[in-house]
Amino acid sequence: MLQALSDRDFRLLWLARSTSMLGSWLLVVAVPFQVLELTGSAMAAGLTLAAEFLPPVLLGPIAGVLVDRWDRRRVMIAADVLRAVAVSALLFVRDPADLWLVYVALVAESVGTLAFRPAAQAHLPVVVGTGPLLSSANSLNSFTDGVVRLAGAPLGGVLMGVVGFPALVWIDVAGYALSAFAIVKTAKLVGDRGEPGGVRRILAELVEGFAFLRGERMAMGLLVVNTLFLGANASLTVLLAPFGAQELGGSGPTGLAMSGLGIGFLIGAPPVRYLVDRVPTRYLLAGAPAATAVGFVLLFRSTSLIGALPAAVLIGVFGSAVLVTTQTALQRATPNAVLGRVSGVVFTGEAVATFAGAVLGSALVEVTSIPVTAYLAAAATSLSGVLALLVVPSPPAGTPRHDPS
């Protein structure tokens, strides 16, 4: 898992990703609880998640085209600057009348993330290749995600009560600034394009990306399974703030429960690094969502932190397996020249599903209850695993499908 750290540029990219993610995770609990405190509305708190996924719904494929045309390092740097400015707008939210500013800030931050994610995903195989170093890099990123979730969510919940919401915002701004600095220090590698092009050419390349995706069974299957899985998870995620307020005792205990996700990522990363190179993708994507759904059912049946924490660990172990497997398989199935576009389409599918799932989950909890909404979303999570057996082909495990150039 640590093999990828031998590459200097990967170390810098890993540092950039980790620092920006830590700041964001400090706000994962804080932002919905801040909105809940300002408005008293579970739906208003849930819509903070929906706001983050609106830009990818509208602009995802176009962002992928631009990532394939521009220097991906510069795209990531510009994205970090935009996200730092956007998040700082949360400092001006004082009362319910300022709620619109929360959504505007989250939308603007999401635009930056929309550019950063496909650029980072497309740049990674250029840095480490598509062989064992790629699965090593993705597994290490998953492990780091676990550490950040383990520390960030509970720390954010605790710090919100100790130092207040503005301090958390400043930490997030600093994380994005440090991320941009780390990327500046990386080398410009072959594979980062910087070509000019008009609207007609951009549209033509967008069509090329869709054509590849339509003809590549593995990439299309991953898109379908990933979209349903993350959409169902969004419906469950919007329940965490109201569930934590009702059953766990507030933002602090909720953050501690969410740290179980980080523990699960830490536990799951080493075996996933081994399995993703040896077990057919379709089988990993069949079993992991079903186990994730079981974890969600157990979580929302718990009445205290004692029950919620191990359930969150289970979610983290198998949820990380889904994410690492999907990401590695997509990078191996796609030529790097179109990986930005394909990643943009996949992220758009994720965003559409997450936006719809967040809105649907927020609406359902208003007219039914938290347990009913949780059970429906968990069933959809399991369904994504069944779908994997139907739509994901089974090539030889660990075999790169294309040369990274």
C-alpha cells in the first residue's frame, strides 16, 4: 500500500488531497448542524448536501472535456483557490436570513471540486502508471480517507462547540491553500495537455468521450453501479444530522459515530489493495454494497453511540471497497487521453444520483420517518450490488486494459 509513496509527485499529490480533505471533513458535521441550529429544519440541513452536487449535475461532462485539454496541475491549483474563496463566504452567515449564502458558498465550492476531482483522477495514472503502483496509490488514498474521517468528523463536532463555526471555516480555507501550494511543487508531466479549442471542438471531444463510454462495457457498467450506490448513500447521509440530534445527543457524538467510517477505511484499505488486483471487479462490487447496506440498517437502528460506532465501522470497511474498486477499474479501463472526460461523466452520474438522493431523502424524512427512509435507501444500496453482477464484465483481475499514454 505504501509502495506509491516512492514517487515524489505522488507524495505531493497525496499531501494536497489529504490537507484539503481534512478541512472539508471538519465541516461535514458542522455545516448541517449550523443550518439546523439556525433554522430548526431537517430539510434545510439536508439540502446542504444537495447544493454541493448541483454543479456536477449541470456541468460535469464539460468539466471533463476541459480537464483533458488543459494542464491538469493548473486546473487543480485554480480549483483549490476557488474553493478557499467560496468556503470563506460561510463566515458571513449570521442568522436564518443568511441561509441563501450557505447554499451559494457550497455551490461555488462544488464547482472547484468539479474541476479538481477529474483532473486529479486523470493525472494519477500519468504519475504512477496503471500497474501495481496505481492500486497502491488508490488504496493509500482510501487509507488516508479513513484517517481523515476518523479525525475530521469528531474533531469538527467537538471544535464547533469549543471554538465555534468560524474557526472551522478558517481551517478549511487553510487546507485548500496548502493543497494548492503542494501541487505547485509537483513537476509538469507528459500527458498534461494545454491545447486551445473553440466551442465546436469542445463539443466534438465531449461526443468522443460519450462514444468511448458507450462502447466500453466495463466503464459503462461502473457508471451504472456507482451511480445507484452513491445515490442511495446520499439519501442515508442527509439523515445523519437529524438522527444524531435525536438519538445520539448532538454534533459531538454524531462526529464520534462518523469516526467509525474512518476506522472502517483504515481496516479495509490493506485487504482491498490485495483484492482489487486479484478478484474480478464484478464480484467485489456485488458483495461490498450488500454489506454496506447491512451497516446502514444497524446504524439507524442504534439508540446510542455504543451501537452506532461499530455499524459505522462496517460501513467504512465495505464502502471503501466499493470506492477503491470502482476508481481503479475505471482508470485501468480508460485511455488517459479521454480519462478526464470519462471521469467527468462518471462524476456527473454520481452528482445526479447524489443530488436526487439528498433531495429525496430530505423529503421522505419530512413525510415518513428516519427509520423508514433509512430502510428504503439501504435496499437501494443492496440493489446496486445485484446490478453489478448484471452489467459489469469480468476481465482478468488486475490487468490494465489500456496503455496510460
